[in-house]
Amino acid sequence: MTTPNSRDTAPGSAVVRHSSGAVRGRLEDGLAVFRGIPFAEPPVGEARFQAPRPVRGWDGVREATAFGPPPPQESGFQGRRGVLEAATGDDWLTVNVWTPAPDPTARRPVMVWIYGGAYKLGHAGSPGYDAQHIARDGDLVVVTFNYRVGIEGFARIDGAPANRGLLDQVAALEWVRDNITAFGGDPEQVTVFGESAGAGSVASLLVMPSAAGLFRRAVAQSVPSPYFSDELAKDIASAIAAEAGLRPTAADLATVDPRQLPTAGETLTTKMHQYEDRWGAVAHTLSPFAPVVDGEVLPTTPWQGVAAGAARDVELVLGHNREEFRLFTVLDGRFGKITEEDAASALRRFGPGPDAEQAYRTAFPDASPGELYELVNSDRVFRMPCVHLADAQVAAGGRVHLYELTWPAPGLGGVLGSCHGLDIPLLFGTFTADLGNLLFADVVPSPEALALSSRFRASWTAFARTGNPGWPAYDTEGRAVQVLDAEPVVTAYPEEASRRLWEGHVFAALPLIG
């Protein structure tokens, strides 16, 4: 890979030649930023619902100054919109790069971000994922990318590979391996990091044979528990296709414009509770999509695969927020309105084992109905999956650092607590974008918030550079955890009561029960 001739580069811009051709980005406050570089062909036409295909090269210099269009997706959930403003078109599979200098000799560590969104929303061009502060503060290269979500990326349909969204992620990581040197990065020092569905994607990549060797380190923030068995995923796909009057096949679904098809998923989501006898607890969740343990693309759940040693050589940071589920009760208008009956139903439906309700009430005797409701949902969906994955890594002889975020979001008068997603604006420093608009609503970030934000970036980038985020590794004896608050401390795992309740639970692929 060579440096372009000076005549290719206009003032305020930077040009890099990589495997597909030359791209021109912008110089922005000490960084060179490249947006919307294709890493695969548009997955439309004959490529619809198929594995990502290698991108064709181009002649001349391609402008890389605007984010690529988001993948087709639902409009939002719980009253919040997904994509607000973005480019349109079919070139969904693109990468973006922030680099201190596109110098092939620099070989800086690389961090690759995978967005969340319940596997049905999200795109790398969201303002909340502006990676300039991470790249600048850490003096490293940051890559973000789009992957297919919803029906296009995760519906288990005939005539298509499973987990196409995960295959997109592998293709993006292959692009990083093959091209990041030209942008000043080191392909031998790649760290993947993601939150929520992005963390579930990171966990999936840990056990996917096709992703082996593509990254050295990984950060998973709030790993969600749902993984579907092949049978369950196919049954859900049949129900989604039926909403569009179609069969669950690639041929049938390809007759619908990809921008119109998400409506079928949205419609099903509103009536998922009707399928409780077939789908169990999944019928009472927010998304009909999750990674599918199909035996090929994803051979096993992350917990089983990591325990067997699949990620033994990958250094990990795992963690969660204290009041994870508070975000959803607030957005759903139910905060402060959970009844005793609501709490009892949630404990029986979502708790570990047949005696979960009594076990929770015994472990938390002073908890209100609202607190019990949030505890069991936070534990089931995010907190215990993270701890169990850490335990699996330790059992396999691997290294992992565990954290819990306990600092409360200041927005909405502080009712949100340390809720799901708070780590994103803190990590990226994007307090007035996307979810930050809610979490920091009408509140100027305090010195305390800015200091914690800086600590997040310092820890994550130090980990990407050295494998050490700045606190001791976790083990199953002392269970040392970094608590991230106004005054961060290292202590034994704070949610020990919940951990003991879930100690014997197995996070398996969810079955079809009907």
C-alpha cells in the first residue's frame, strides 16, 4: 500500500489507497476521518439475504466524507425513533475510520465498535458514536461499521445463511485486517468493543470459527442473554413472514422492498405475547431477533463456547450497569407504577428456577414491587449474563476484567439511575446526541461527569494498547470488580445476592416449547 501523490490531496483532506482503491477523507481537529467506505457489496438483488460479498474496486479517488446509509430497520421502539437523519441508498455495508495519521508505519492499536439496538436498530453514523474523542485521547485508530439488522440480518429464513448480521461483522473485521495498516493501524492489535446487542455480537464473535484470529482483545458492555435455538428462530421467522402474507423464505421476502419489510417485524412485536405457549419468555421481550445457535455460523452460545476455551487467548473486559432495566420501565411509562402482581409475574416468568419468586423475596426482603421487577429483569437480561461469561472465561484459563457502572444519569431528575446505555455517552463523550439527549436532558455535563467520561476512555484505550484497563483481573475467589462512579473503587462483586440466586442457572439457547 502506498501513499498517494500530493496532487490527489486537497487542503483539509487526506487520501489513502487500500485494497479496493483510493479514498479521500477529511482532516478534523487533528484527526483524519474517513466515512462510508464500502467493505462489501450492497446486499440487494441477487445478494439479498446472502452472506456479504467482497466489494469491487474502483478507479480514481472515492470521496469518503459522509456516512453510508443505514441498513433497513424498524422506526424505533418504546416511543423513541431509530434513525433520525441519514443518507439513503443500498450501500449499507460501510466502515468509518478515525485516525491520528494515515501513516502505514504508525501501527497504532485499533478499536472496532459494534453498535447495539436489540438486533433490529442502529447504524454507525449515529451522532452518539462519533469516535473522535476515543481516537484523540487514546492516540489510536477507531473503526465503526454498519451491519444488517432485523429481518435482513437475523431472521432465520430458508435459502439464506443464519446470522447474516454477524457475517457482516466478520467481513468488516476482515476489511480491518487487510486494510487498516494504510490508515495507520496495527492489524495485530485489534480490540472489538460493543454495547447491548453490540456486546452480544462481541460475545458471539468470541466463539465463531470464522472470526478466529481477527481480534486480540474484546470489550462487551451489557451482554444480553437471549440467543435463539434454530427451531425457535425459524418459528419466529414464520410468524414475521406471515405478517407480510409470505412464506419464511429468501425468495418470498425478497419480493418486498427492504425498506418496507421491517413493518412486518414491528407488527409482530406488538403481538408477541400471543405466542407465549410457543416462545416462552421471549414473547414478553422487546425484540423478535437475536443471534441464532445454528450449529454452523454460530456453533454454540458464548457461555458454552467460552467455557470450552474458544476465547482463552482473547483478553476481555466485561461489565454492566447497576440499574440496567430502569431505562425500559421509564420509556414504557411504568416507572413507579409496578404493582405487586407485576412483580410476582416477572419473578415467576423470568427468575431462575421454579422457586425464583420466593428466592428473590428472601434475598431482597425490603425491596418494593418496582425494585423486584427491575432486579429480576436487570439480572436476567444483562447483569448475570456478564458475570457468567466472566466465570466461563476464568474456568477456561483466560483473562477477564469485570466492571459495574453505578454513577447515576442526571437526566429526568435522576430517576434513571445507572441505566442501560449510560456507558455510551460516557465512553464517547457524546452527551447531547442520541440516548445522551435523554440521559443528560437539559443538564450541562458536570465536572464529575466529564471526569468519569475521561476515565472510561482512558481505561478502554489502555486496555486496547496493553491488555490492562487499570484494575485487577477478575477471578472466582476474590471476584474483584471495578466500580465506576464519581469515586471509582475496586471491590468484591457488588451484586453478590443476585449472583448467588443465578449461580446454578445455564444461559442456553432458548428453545421452541410449543
